Amino acid sequence: MAEATATGTPVIAARAGSVSEEVVDGVIGFVADTMHDMAKAIPRVKELDRRARRAHVERHFSPRAMIDGSERAYASITAARSSAAGTPKTGDGAGPLSVVAEGREMTGS
């Protein structure tokens, strides 16, 4: 869906899985509960702004946005693990986390 939206293509999708996270109803496209609702949404795509779809994808699904989101997730996980279990001990399988993205190493404990 993000790829279609990045090219300016509107999305009409059934409400399932990650659709609600990816499709902003009325901006990216339309989220429908039934096939009938999907069919009714087709003529409405002309109401959508192609630039708004592209801007949304750049803000939320660009490589930089995905890396930033991953960094936040890793930081949250490692912080929760550290506070819940104390500082990991060597050999307990919960050692430091190291991820390399875009040539940049990110390390968490």
C-alpha cells in the first residue's frame, strides 16, 4: 500500500491487518468494511489530493522514517528489558543489541 500511495495512487482497502495503520481514511484513500463500501468509494477517489498522499508516505514510510521508528522501538524494548530484569549479565542471552542501518551503528543494552 505504501508503494502505491508513494506514486500517488489512491488506495481502497478492506479494514484488516495493518490497513488502519497505513491508510488514513479520506487522505490516502478509503478504508471499507464491505465490498459494497469499497465499490462506493471508487468515484470518491477524485476528492483525494495526490500531494497529500505523497507527503504522508514521505513522513511515515520513507527509509529515514522507518529507521527512526525502528530506533525508537529498539530503545523502548531495551529500556523495558533493562528496567524489568535489571542489567543483563554476560551469557544470559540478553546481551547488547547492535543494529547497523544506513552505515550507522546503533547500540543498546
